[in-house]
Amino acid sequence: MVRKFLTPLLGLFASVTIFALGAQLAFADPRDFTLVNGSPVTLTHVYVSPSDTSDWEEDVMGRDVLNPGESVDIVFPASDSNVGKCLYDIKVLARDGREGFLYKVDLCTTTTVTFS
């Protein structure tokens, strides 16, 4: 008797889980990307700003760091006012003070950005 009740319940749970995952992927921002540290230095700050602005946005790393060989997913918030823009400049700062820049990266067609 318990088995008859449990089987449909598990099926329903699996369906809801698959639907939820599909909905999450369907609403992902096309600008979301993975940043890879392919350099030999630790990255302490990462700034991602639309190419048509002259100011850098906030540091997306916060208090975290990105060690050599590590990667981090950069996810744009749903409330971002730059929805629809695809070209972005990316600036990284290393622990040793070095800076790296990438200009006019099309984040709508790129899923991985590597600094090396």
C-alpha cells in the first residue's frame, strides 16, 4: 500500500524538479558567463561594465579572490538596468597590483572569458 502511494509521489516530485530546472535555465541572462583565471597570479577584483560607459561598476568578487586555475560564474541580477546591452569591458586586479583589461566583449555570445 505504501509503495502504491510513493511511486506517483516520486514521479510528481521528479516532474516538478525538471520543470523548475528548465524554467531556471530558460530565464538565465544571456550575459551570464564563467570567468577563468588562466594567469599565474591571484585575482582580487573583477569589474564588468557596459562598453558605452566610462565608469567601472562594482567589484563582482566582493571579498572573494580567484586563484590561478580557478573559475567563477558571473551572473547578472534580474534587476540590472543594462538588460539588452551585449558589449562589456572587463577589468581585473591582481594581488600583486597588476591590472588586466578586455574591451568590447560580446557577453551575449560568450559563455567563458579567460584572463591569462
